[in-house]
Amino acid sequence: MKYPKYKYRSEKSLHYYEFISEGPKGRIKKIIEYTETATKNVYNLGFGDYDETTKTLSDITVTNNGDSLKVLATVASTVYAFTQKYPEAWVLATGSTNVRTRLYRMGITNNLAEIAEDFVVFGFDSKGNWTEFIVGEDYEAFLITKKENLK
């Protein structure tokens, strides 16, 4: 995505990333985690604020720090890093709420031409089907993989 991004830190396996969101609400630690699912080569993308009390990722916190494009661009940049290290990976993403899922859909829609240079995006529709992403359609989840994985 051709938007400003935050610098992030990661551990060697590139399954865990952290960065600091900066805005009117202050400096807020954000976490991105890629966790294995029961399906081979499918990883769930978890994203949210770091909860200092529980020492875990909170994907329900609403930050409203005025930097959502920069945050989404940062998350997207980790998809590139993760799939560079794990080229056969399929990344599964869904919002913790309908509003967040819609935000992800809008981010994909607004950047689909760039995303499609390297990846294929699928959407999970309300009928329970995975179909290639179509602009304007509603989806409950998204699955992204490098184009090479479909050859």
C-alpha cells in the first residue's frame, strides 16, 4: 500500500510484530500475530492493541487515534514480510466486529490493483462460499495468498 507506515519490530520467525500508533490519544502499542490454524499453510492474522493489564492482544479496543490508514498500511506491510518468509502461506483475516470487517473490505477495495500485483484475495460470503474478491460484495472473512500458489 502506498501510504505511510509505522516502523515495526518482529521476532525472527515473523509470526509476531509490534509497533506504536501515534496520534491524539497518545502512543498506543499495536500487535500483529500470525497463528497457525488447523489447515496446513493457513495462518490467522490477529491484530489489535496491546493490553497492558492482561499482557495480550485486544482486538475489540477502539483506539480512534486518527491514523487508521497508516495502521492498516503497516498491517498490510507485515503480510508482505510474512509471505516472503512463508511463500506457501494463506493468510486468513476477519474483523472482530462487522464494522472492522467492513473496514478491511474497504482497505482491500481501495488497494486491490496494487494487492493484485502479488496476491489473490478471496472473500467468504454469507452463503458460506469462498470466492475471488469482487469489489462491492460483502464478505465475512478474507483469505490472501501469493499468486504463485494458484499455478
